[in-house]
Amino acid sequence: MTSASTTASTSLFKGGPTLLDLLVDVGELRIAVTGPRMLFEKLTLVTTLSAFDGCTVGRLRELADSLEGTVHCGLVGVQRAEIAVTAVRSGGHLEIGLGPPSMYQSELVLRTRTGETFRELLSRVLAGDAPGPFTAGLHPVTASGHLEHHFGPDPDGGNGGGHDHGGEHRDGRP
């Protein structure tokens, strides 16, 4: 196990990167996020590993338990980032929250709890049975709601109690 004392930094913004490499030799990632929950709903782990390679729901949960994150914002303060695994029919998904929707810009600080680098942790936990090289990264999921108005799609078509910005949407509604 290598001491993971170094940090890597990157940014997420509209038109920016669509995949953040996780096979890095650092134990802490700092990700500046413009428009958290307005532009980006969450980060999800994507990898070339399948459940047949050992990337099972159980191992994804072990990975989630080996990570910790905080979301930093000047208006809201510091909050714990939600790291969750969802079981689906084809395997599982590891997702990382980006904080509350009221923030315009935040910084996600993601680190390993084990002292390993991200590369070491992912190789040990997810790729233990894999026969060769693999890739792993965090993909920013585009937000599906219009959060300056409400916190998700409104099934009745209203603005969900949001504010009036004096303009119209592309479909002509206020």
C-alpha cells in the first residue's frame, strides 16, 4: 500500500469533460463543479469491468465504503457527499452526490479512507479477478430538472413553486 498524500484537481462545467479518470495515483480528488444539481445531477462510476470480471454489487459497496467525500460551498458550508450503490438487474451503479441544489458552484473533495491511491483501491477492490487492463472514471450525469424553478420535473406542468424570472421557456410557458 502506497501513501496517498498527493491531490489531483479538475473542474466540471458545461461543455467540459464528460469523464473524469479515476485510475490516478493520488488519494484525494478535488473537483470544482459549476452548477451542481442545476447542470449536473450526480457523478456515476463507469468502468470497462463487468460483474464477470468481479465488479459486483458487493464489491461496489466495498468501494463505496472505502471512499469519503465532502461538498464545499461558500453559501451552504461543508456537507458530507452522498456515496451510494444501487443494485440493478445488470449489476450495480455507484453514484456520488454533488450537494444541495441551492449552490451555484461547489467543490467535491473525494478521498480514499484506506490511504491507497484511487488506482490501487480500484485495482484491489474492483479488478481483482480481471485478466487485464481496465478503465474507470466518473461520469457527470446531466440534471433532468429545471432547478432554478423547482427540484425536479413537475407532473402537473407547473413551475413547482419556483420563482418567476420574467421570461419564458423554449416551449413558451412562463
